[in-house]
Amino acid sequence: MPKVLVSDSVDQAGIDILSQVAQVDVKTGLSPEGLVQIIPEYDALMIRSGTQVTKAVIEAGTHLKIIGRAGVGVDNVDVAAATRQGIVVVNSPEGNTIAAAEHALALMLSLSRYVPDANQSVKSGQWNRKQFIGAEIYKKTLGLVGLGKIGSHVAAAAKAMGMKLLAYDPYISTERAEQIGCRLVELDVLFREADYITLHVPKTPETTNLINAEALAKMKPTTRIINCARGGLIDESAITEALESGRIAGAALDVFANEPLESESPLRALGKNAILTPHLGASTAEAQVNVAVDVAEQIRDVLLGLPARSAVNIPGLYPEALDKLRPYLELAETLGNLVGQLAGGRVDSLTVRLQGDLADRESKPIVIAALKGLLSPALRERVNYVNASIEAKERGIRVVETRDASVRDYTDSLHLEAKGSLGEHTVTGALLGDGEIRITNVDDFPINVPPIQHMLFTRHRDMPGIIGKIGSLLGSFNVNIASMQVGRKIVRGDAVMVLSLDDPLPEGILNEIMKVPGIRDAYTVTL
Ligand code: NAD
Ligand code: MLT
């Protein structure tokens, strides 16, 4: 039974799902060294934001197949190291969207009306109404930095409350922004015009310290800033100074450059114009169930050999496309494996051509599957959908992707061409109506055979007696032939022979086959 380590506290609903297929150990509060020590035992790791999954952890996790982050941000996981090691990293991209958006809205309203300080003052015995004159958000301008899932939800709610919306997000279209009711503007315009600025972007080199002294200098003195996205988006010393000097009116921060926030951080000493919460964006009962279930289901699926819905490091495998593509991925992997074995030595380039209706499909996953197949004879289980592209790149394999909708021998077909140190080989395959794979062409010779585990391919001269001789030779080695097919273009010209075998070919038989007059080349293939 596989073993899953859960190293941050996650909702029981997730543990229950994992327990259906694995032994689940919940061990929270592990030191980095403690985690490195025990991780070799585990097939999967489930975390929230508390566990730092460093390169050292990943390298020690020699059995790890999947790391599941119950939340959105994977900045506590060394995704590059995981990808290199073929470990799938999954997250829950939508499980806490509503929770985070609602927290941002709660902070915006609380900041405007000094709710936390007013509450504190009443609880400490005071009744001071004059001290807490707030501001209305109605008819004010909200500037959203990042108009993705959370940003759009905040925008919709803010619009309903009568706010005007500006947004800065260079990766979304004007049409999308208009649909949400936002005017897309440059960052400088947003800084100058917004009364409230709310951040909903990931932390990247572009967004780190996005709100710095220079940006703060452009804002109105009445501006209030909300950060419910990621620590590090705001220069904390600059905002402390801006709040102390009255350069801006307020800030509500849920996330910090270092978490937990240092006890001596000057942010803690700020007054009623600052609200600090301890990374509570996703802390609702609903969101915790959502993210735990979402990620646990993906871990379960991967442990059962199924693909994950929200893998962050498998490019191009989008959940909605995956189900429809699965038969084509199998086709691509089989053909990649076949052409790799025919090519034998080093492969310098692989051309992947999507033909017929397949030409309209998303190609990236199909190319990745073909590379996985190509590399699997050499790398075995070390290569997977996660690292196939990197492994190919590191081996200097040039990948060319083409499409030709006009090829219509079959409705959908895939053609691979591998060029390498021992020459060039091509294979074509198609999916039949029932989803069965057929190899339909090898080295430009038409055939029609289903792939099976043990196969023998020959290139030979089409002449009397040759098929019989190969049959007798295999018989003398006690190899049973399941089926045989010859592909040729002209009678007595060059031909290929494909034998599907019930047994693996014994060592040394290829040398004997090569001695048969008329045989030019012979290749054993194990799929
Ligand atoms: P998302 O991917 O749906 O949206 C992010 C948006 O940011 C995208 O539209 C993208 O185009 C935009 N973007 C990227 N780089 C940008 C840049 N340089 N300038 C402007 N826009 C840029 O993500 P989401 O689910 O909306 O999450 C947003 C953030 O909230 C993430 O950082 C996530 O980790 C964080 N989050 C925090 C909490 C919390 O507990 N506080 C909870 C959930 C999510
Ligand atoms: C996230 O990225 O999902 C959030 O930071 C919430 C969390 O995991 O606490």
C-alpha cells in the first residue's frame, strides 16, 4: 500500500479520501531536517503553506510521485527540483477563491470603518465614537492589481456595492476586463486614481515590491491598500513609513514577506490605519474542505496511475482537455516508444506531425507523450509526463511539431520521425473507432498492426522464401508468432515485415536473422 505524509494540518475530508488508497501519516510541525529524514518512506506528500518543500526534501524523496499543495500558491515548493525529478506538483487553484476574495472585501470595509480598533476600544471599556469616523466605499475607485479568479470575484462584489473599477493585469484582454466591468489601465494610472488598491497577483520577479516608496509617492493621501495575495508584493518598510507619515490613509495586510511576521516588525506598532491578519485568506471551513478534497483526490488519482486535474508542472495538460486526449496520449507514447527503439542509438530530432482531425487538437500534451515514449526505453520509469520535455532538452533532442489536416487515411493519425546517430525512422499510427491503436506505417511502408508487447520488425527484399525462413528460425528458438504482416510498395522491391510475438526474442537471434539472405535490417521492439 502506498504511503502518504501529510505535514500540515488539512481538513479530515482530505485524509478520508487518501485513506481509501494509502496509509496516511499526519505529522505536522516537522523540522526541515526531520522532513528530509522521513520523506524517503513516502510516495506522496500533502502540505499547506507551513511546510517548505526544498530541493533537499525533494532529492531525499526518492519514492515521491506527487506533492499536493492544499491551496493555490506553490511558492513553498521547489517546483523546478520536483519537475527535474519527475514528481507531479498539484494545487487547488479554485478551492479558496471565494474565501480569499471575501477576506479582501472584509479587510477593505474594516479598514474604511476602523472595525478592529473600534471593537478593541469598546472591549477595553471605552465608548469613543468620534475617534472612528470612517469613509464610504460607495462611488470610490477600486484599483485591482491582478484580475484573475480572486480579483474578478472582488471586482464583482465591489461593483455591486457601487464602486468604480480600474484594473492592471497585462495578461488579460480588454474584452475580459470589460465583461467584469473594469477599465484596464497602466499601473501608474491605477496608483494615481484609485482610492482603494487591492492586490491579487502571484509573487513573481515582476510583482516583488510592486508597492514600493516610488509607487506610494504617486498615491492620494486617502488611498487604502489591501494585500490578501502574497507577502513580498509590498515593501514593508516603505508602507510602514507611508502609514506613519500619513502619505496614504491605510493598509490591510493578510500576508507578509516573512511568515510568521517577526514579533519586532514595525508593522505591529502601527495604529488604527493598519489591519494585520495572520494569513487568513483561505481560512474558512468551506475553503479548507474544498482544498483538502481537491488535492487529496488528485493524490489518490496519481497513486492509482491516473492523471492529475491541476498539475502545475505538466505543461499543457489542462483538465478539461485531458479526458478527450487520453487515447491520443497513449497513441503518441506507443509510437514514440516504437520509433525510439527502431532508431536505436542517440536521437537528435523528433518530428511530431498531427494528421487529419488530430491536427485541430491541442498538440503540447501529445508531443510530451511522444517524448515520454521515445525516452522510456533509456530512462524507464524515470521519465514521465512531468520531466519528459526537460529530459529531451537535456539530451539535445530537437522537437519539431507540425500539422497536416489534409492527410485523411484515417480520421486521426499521428506521424513521428526520429533522426539520430543510426539513421532515420518514421512511424505512423491511428486510432480506430473503438479507440484501438493501429500502427499504420513504418519507414514509409504501409502496414496495419496493433502494437503488442513483443515485436520484430525487418527491412528486407521482397523475394520468395524469406518469410518462411524467418518463421522457421523463430520456431527453432521456440518463439511463437501471433501474427505477421508485410508492407511493400512494389512487388520484389523493398519491404518491411512486422511479426507480433507471444514470447520475447532470445539473445543472439537478431544475428541469426541478419544472416538470412535478403534481410537488410532487423529490430526487436518491446512495448
Ligand atoms: P489567478 O492566477 O487566477 O490570478 C492572478 C492574476 O494575476 C492573473 O490574471 C494574472 O494575469 C495576473 N498577473 C500575473 N502577473 C501579473 C503582473 N505582473 N501584473 C499584474 N497582473 C499580473 O490567481 P488567484 O487565484 O486569483 O490568486 C491571486 C493571488 O492570491 C495568488 O498570489 C494566490 O497565491 C493568493 N492567494 C492568497 C490567499 C490567502 O490566504 N491570502 C488565498 C488564496 C490565494
Ligand atoms: C493559498 O495560496 O492558497 C493561500 O496562501 C492559502 C493558504 O494555503 O493558507
